[in-house]
Amino acid sequence: KQATQRVRTADAPPSPFAHKPNDSTMMSTQETKRRKRQYAEAAAAATPIDAGGERVNIIAQLEDAEGVPTGPQLDLPHDADPKQLEELLNALLQNDDKVPFAFYAADAEVMGQLGDHLRAREASVEQVLRIVYQPQALFRVRPVTRCSSAIPGHAEAVLSVAFSPDGKHLASGSGDTTVRLWSHETETPKHTCKGHTNWVLCISWSPDGRVIASGGMDKEVRLWDPVTGAAVGGAMKGHKKHITALAWEPAHVAYPPVRLASASGDGTVRIWNTVHRNCELSLTAHTNSVTSIKWGGEGLIYSASRDTTVFVWDAKDGKVVRQLKGHGHWVNTLALSSEYAIRTGPYDHKAVKPDNDEEAKGKALERYKAATGGKPERLISGSDDFTMFMWTPGTSKQPLNRMTGHVQLINHVLFSPDGRWAASASFDKAVKLWDGHTGVFVATMRGHVGPVYQIAWSADSRMVVSASKDSTLKVWNVRTKKMELDLPGHADEVYAVDWSPMGTKAASGGKDKMLRLWRH
């Protein structure tokens, strides 16, 4: 009978009623209870450290600044520090180039161990902890993936769009004779600037962001206050034909910038003093319409014309420094290697406003020097003869390279913000990528089914967005040389596109009269 009892006890699960427990069983039961009690106390105390000094792991979710989760929920040890989180995040995002990040939990930046950080702020570890990450100095712009709003307002096609140097304001020029200002935070119309009597063909922000210049078919150049939308004085008249392009004096040369260059179909370039509102210089050497103008950081002005030449002028006295010949047809577009630094003046991608004009001028000079690296500026000219030339216009009239490959006329060329690449858009439906230092061909990026009109670079030089006659925008990845995203949405041809210097948004406009804002 006892033997049977023993067998039954061995088979059955240990029950306190079946047999008298021995000491070891009692110990393990007490141990389990003690641990449970400790965990309960730890949770109740809402700190990552329990009463017995044991550490509790933290369940966390990494999120970007917009609250979009990255990767799965993670079981992190209490002693995880920002360096380890950075390695983890770079692995999750599959970053080839390691990007530095800052992490925020419980509304404060994590500087030391995660457990200590949470205990100091009495944060609960019962819920999933949200850790928000933000890329640091070596910043990365995320591709624009969706149209966040389509804003009606213009009564005719949108011909130009431009973000302010700090990336906080947006302006557009249209065939309905107006310049419109938009709030890209609220994504609503802000001001309508009326004054032109014909199409507004080009707009340009001063590098300090205090004035917008616009030029139109009515042969006039007008200035606008971006804050109020009011006209700054009357029209600046003098050109005999339509205004094709505008360029401000760089911020590191004069701050606040006062002088403005305008190019016209009458073959001249005029330099205006925007304070006295008079024409200081008229540059007359071209024999046909001037199509593009750039104001360089070395005291030179570059103009391209339908007379197949590019002229280099001295910005002080308006004399011709040299003439760049080589194209066999109209020159449509110019790109300057330091263009991005000149356009954004004292503002980097963080858009921090300088305290005063001296500081702003110093910062603009610092950014210009960083962009050029002490080397002379490079210029690329794109033409109707399907070719491009790369020049160092400050030192030589001989081209560095003849860039061939497009099989239709070239519409737009643009250097990347860091000057490492150049992208070109053509009527042959392709976007081509070139080495920004040598002009050597790198890749052809195909995807558009109509001519490509305009391109814009992301502030981190990792992506290009292109606008086309096929009614789409496309985002191209420079590293993979492939299309990152296709952005349909416009109902007709897209004439203009710009990517905010802050990197957060892009804007486009075209024949469907809509201004569209794109974001990640």
C-alpha cells in the first residue's frame, strides 16, 4: 500500500495536500513568491530598479521626430546608453554611413544610462517607453513620400516656387500676374502680392530672407516684403523685354544684401540697388536674350545667353572679365558649385537666426568657405546643343570638361549642396548624375515618361527630386542611383519644384494651377 502511495506521489504534480513538502520545495516556493513581490513593488514604484536591487529591462519603441515608429518594440537593458542606442538605430535603419543621433525619453535628452535617466524623472516602465531620436550635425534628410496638401489659389499655371533661405517660408510666381506667399507650417495661403501686369516668370529670395524679388513678362522687377506681403516701393523699370532670371549679391559680400542682378530677353543684365531703387550698372555684351544669371562669391557675375556664350563680369564695375565659348546652340541654364551656400546665406539646415548683421555676415562667409574648400568656383552651362561644359570661370576660359550624354536639349543643371555632385534634367526624359568636381558622367536615372523641367536637391545631398511634363515628381537616391519614390498628384505638367533648405518639405507647381506640398 505504501509503495503504491509512493508511485502515485511521484507521478502526480506536487500538491501541498498530497504529501508533506520537504525543505527544498518550500524554499523554491518562497523564492518564487518573493521574486513576484519584488517585481510588483518595482512596478508600483514605477522605476526601473526593484526593491531587491535587481534591474528591470525596459520595453521601448524608437520613434522619429514626427512620431513614426522605427523597427519593433525593443527589450533594452537598464544600462543602455546613447552610444549603444545609436548603433542599434543605425542597424535598424540600415545606414551604410553611420549617422549620429540624439535620443529623447520622458521629454528630456538621454545623456547617460537609460535606467538612471528614467529614475531621475520618475518615469513609468510599465508602459512602452517612447524614445524619440533626432539626427545630429551630420544630418540626413528623409525623402518626401506623400503630398500633404494641394493648395489652390493661383488662377493660372504656377511657373516658379522657392523656399526662403531659412526654409520657413514659401513663395510662388504664376501666370496670373501674382506672387503668392504660403505658410508651409499650416499649409495655407498667406499673402497675394499684386503689382505685375503680366506673367511672373521668376522669383528670388534675398539671402537674408527679408525681401523677395520677382520679374515678369511686363519687363519690370518688383520687390515684396515676405512678412506683410506688401510691395517694397514701386517697380524697377529699364529692361526692354521680359525678365528671365534674378540673382542677389551673396550675403558674405554685403549684409544685408542690397544689390540685385536681373537678366532679360533684351540681351542685357542690369544691377539694381534695391534700397535706392535705381539701376547702378547695365551689362551689355550679349547679342541675344540672356537666359540665366548667377552671382558668384568671388565678386563675379555669370550670365548665359541664346548667343551661345557665357560671359563673366566684374560685379564692382560691370566690366567683362572673360567670355566662355564652346556651345553650338542657345545656353539655357547655369549651375554654380557654391550656389546652395550663397542661396541660404547665414542659415544652415537648423535655420537658426543670427543675432545681428555682423554675425550673419561672418556665418555666411564661414559657410561659403566650407562649401568651396578654398578652391575656385566651378560653373556648368547646359545648352540646346545637348551638351554641357564645366568651367572654372574665375581662372580660365578653357572648359574643364565637356559633358555629353543627353540626346535632347538640357533644361536645368544643379550642383548638390556639398558640391560633390551635379544633376541635369533634359527633354530626353532622363536625369543624369555627374561628378561635381571633374564633370565625369556617373549615372543616368530613368523613370520619367516626359521631358524633365526642373530638379532640386535635398539639403544633405543624398537625394534629387525632379519635376516633369508627365505630371509626376520623382525622388532619386544618389547612393543607389535609382528612383526612390514616384510622386503622382498633379493633374498636368509640373513646371517648378523646390526642396526646403531645412529638408522637411518640398513644393511643386505647374499647369494645373495647384501648389502642392510634399513631406515624409
